[in-house]
Amino acid sequence: MARVETKRLPGYKAKAVKILRSPAVQATVLNRAQRMQRAAGEGFATSTYMRRDRATASVITSTFRGRYRQAKYRTLSRAIDAARG
């Protein structure tokens, strides 16, 4: 396999991290997680936090009923489409 030489743009990573940690991206990530939570129904909660280089959000089970529905019916897997668009 041929070796490909790559060149990095100066300051690119810092600019990308700045964008990924911006309030606009945080709001978008939270909005998508909340849409997924609403689609999953009762027994689920959103959790948001800031990683070193980006904002993240997740939907987690918050009650026994939510854990049961996730285990039996894969509720969160089925609700992923709500977060996409």
C-alpha cells in the first residue's frame, strides 16, 4: 500500500472544538435527545454533559418501567429515528 502524506491545517482542531462546544451545538444536541425521550415515552430521561472536545447528550432509563420497556421492547432503539430529523 502506498504511503500518503497528509498535511494538517494550522488551528483547525481548535476551531473545530470551539464549534463543537458552542451553545448552538449544545442546544441542538439537547433538542435531539429530548425528541428521542418524548418518542420513547415515560420512564426515560435526558442527560447532557460537556466532554473535553464536544457537547454530548444521552437518553437513559430513569424508572423500573423504563428499564423493563427497554429490555423487552428495545424502546430506545426504536426511538432513534425521532432524533434524526
